[in-house]
Amino acid sequence: MKKYLLICTLSVAAIFTSCSDQLDRFPVDSLVEETAYNTVSDLRFGLNGIIGTHDNDYIIGFNSIFTDESRIGVDTGGQDLTYYQQVLNSASPSFSFQGQVLWNDRYENINNMNRLIVAAGGITPGPTEVDEYNNILAQTYAFRALSHYDLLLYYGLDFTIESALGVPYVDYVSADATPARNTTGEVLAGIEADLQQALALFPAGTNDINFATPDFVTFLRARIALESGNNAAAIGFCNSLIANYDLANTTQYFDMFNEDANKQEVIFNYDNVQGADSGINFIWNFSGQGPKFEISTGLFASLEADDIRRTVMLDPVSVVEDDLLIVGKYPINADTQAINDFKAMRISEIYLIRAEAYAKSSQFGLSAADVFAIQDARRASTPDPVAYSSLTEAIDVIIAERRIELAFEGHRYTDLKRVRSITGSGIVRDPADCGGANPCELVPTSNKWILPIVQGEINANPAIADQQAPGY
């Protein structure tokens, strides 16, 4: 992939700082590849740069704007309007610029991870550096697994069929490689091998939520099992996490998103700091809170008045009586730069993964209990009991709950994609939020449930030239 996939200079700009007790992040300049890694300290800087450039904003924004989470805001200037209009043309300038972000970001990070792993083989840690050395490698394998998972989830042709075309699985360093798509099964095997390697390397007591941990691995395995249709495995992974984490109560939930003051239910926290250029709030709002996108009519209508998620989701400057619904889940904070941590893995998602896996296993009572646990933790009053008697009814309830609980966290598109064969529906916007060039629906059979590989990538790599997603 001569232009986009693998030719990239080794940049380890560690744009994060943290008071983490395991791996502190410090800003460093780009290093010359030949001399980048000579010590364990160099490896640490390299890892920090990799994690610091693991971009989440594209996934959050795409899931929100492309689906029914958002609607066009009163202060729109046309930004990202093509995504709201569900335009996915691999050759168009708008998609070529925006659509390559996820592909390029993940493969550039994978390339840098591979370089770090190779370089680590030539470094012998001192007696006091062994745990740090092993932890750095464990982190690298875990994030390489996560990066390949993200790519497979969005660009793979079918997560549930092992023989389906997936994405190139890259575990080597090459300046001019042109890999073809691996199958889904091959990519998943590579991901699992990386996760096994990470678990073998984590030092005892690795538990810093700002980095990968054994629980990070279990969480990712639960997501993979659900997407793959392995419900028994998903339930098992969820059970092991739920045994060790409590759901946040209403006060803790508010504090979790307000000033990042509580992390009780967070399993992996993307530690966003000044200088990272990752103000999540600005996906929907201009600086100063003018909204280019607002909370969708349908999503807001689903929020109960005593639900803490309504309080967190709705910016205080909103004017509900004037139908001004500003996204406030990531407040601008005292520095006005919206430097919010991204709570990328939370135990509430695990409850909902287990609920879905239970439902798909016809264990409707256990599934309903998990949904009720979420609602009970988030409401000031006791919610009505949850019950359902069919798979379709159960999935409708679970996906509706995921829409609220995980709103603006980068899940809506992939949630609807995963269950569309059960529900028989895709994206359905409220009539108030669509019309004209803005679609009211994306049907479940649309080719747009798979992202196309950007045309520049197709042109640069002959091995992938005839492997574009169908319909593009």
C-alpha cells in the first residue's frame, strides 16, 4: 500500500501528559527512525505517541452525524453535511478527506506499533526495567488488536462469516507492502493472538485505566464475541467484568462526564489533555457553544425527565421550549477547550452486551434484568419493570437503551448495523430531522453499512484494487 498504508515516517509525538502511576506521558519531538528506539525509555515515549494519536473523534462523529443521534443545528455552516446526507462515495472529495481518517489513522498506528515491537527485540531491559518493558509490549499488542478490530468493524464485509473479506491484517514492518484483504477469520485470529500476547506480558497488578489492562482485553473480547455471534463467550466475558465493577449512581454518572471527576465504572479511559487537539464537544458545537449539530428530536424524546442521562446529554445553555437542544455530554470545562477524557470502555456497555447476548440465547428474563439494572442506576425514581417475550421485542428494547446510555460515544451506526437483520430496520430519523437532501431512512439492505476503502488506497495498492466493498 505504497501511498497510504505503510509508508509513514515514525512519529512519536507524545501529545499526552498524565499523572499515571505506570506510564507517564511526556511531549517529545518526532524521532529519526534509525535512532528512535535504543532504550526502554525510548519505547515508552513511542508507546505514548501511538496512544496519543489513536484518534476517536472520527468514530464518535460519524456514528452521531450519519445516524439518528443528531440533527442539523441552528448555527450550521455546512460542516460534515455530506455525512448527515449519508453520502459515502469513495471517490468524492468529502469522503476522500474524511473517510480515510479512520483507515489511515489505524494503519499508521499499526505500522508504528510494528516498528516498536521489532525495535524492542533489540533492547535488553535492565533488572529494574523488566516490568516496564513487558508492560510497554503488552500495551502495544493490545492496541494493535483494538486498531484491527476497529478496521474490521467498519470496513469488513461481514463480521459473522469467517470466510468473508475482512481487512489487511498487518503484523510486520515494510515500506512498500501492498497487502490484500485477509478474511474475517484471519483478522480475528490475529487479534486474538495479540490479546493473548498482551495477557502474557502484563505485569502483575496492571490496572491503570488510562492504558490497556487485562480488563481492557476482556472488554474487547466481549465486543468481538457479540459482533461475531458467539453469545456464550460474550456472556462469559461480561460476567467476569460485572463481578468486579459497579454501575455509577446518578451522582457518580454526572461527575464522570462533568470535569471527568469520577471514573468508577470506566474500564478504559482515553486520557485527553491540553494540546491533543481532541475537543470532543467541537464535533457538534463551535467554540462558544453555537451548535452545528444538535441532539436529534427522536433521541431527546426518549429521555425521561428524571434520567441523569438527560441532564448530562443536554447542555445547560439549551432552550428546550425553543427546541434548541445542544449536545453537552462533553462540556467545554473551565479551559473552554472541551478537554474531556473519552470513557471508551464502561461497565454499563458490558451490561448491555450481556443483555443482547442473553436475548439472542432466548434467556429473556436475564436480559431484561440487565436492562433494568441500567435504567435503575440512571433514574431518580424506580423505572417500570422490563419484560419481553420475543427476540425482536428484546432487541428493540436493548438497542433503544443503548441509544440513550451510549449516546455520542461512537456506537449508534454499528449497533443498528449489527441487529438490522433481526429488527428489519436501519436508520430511521424523526420526520422533523429530515427531508429533501437529508434522508429520513437508511434501509437495512443498503450497501452503506460497510464503509468503502478510499479511492486513493485502491489506486495505490493493486492487491486490493478488486476488493472494494460492494456497491461502490
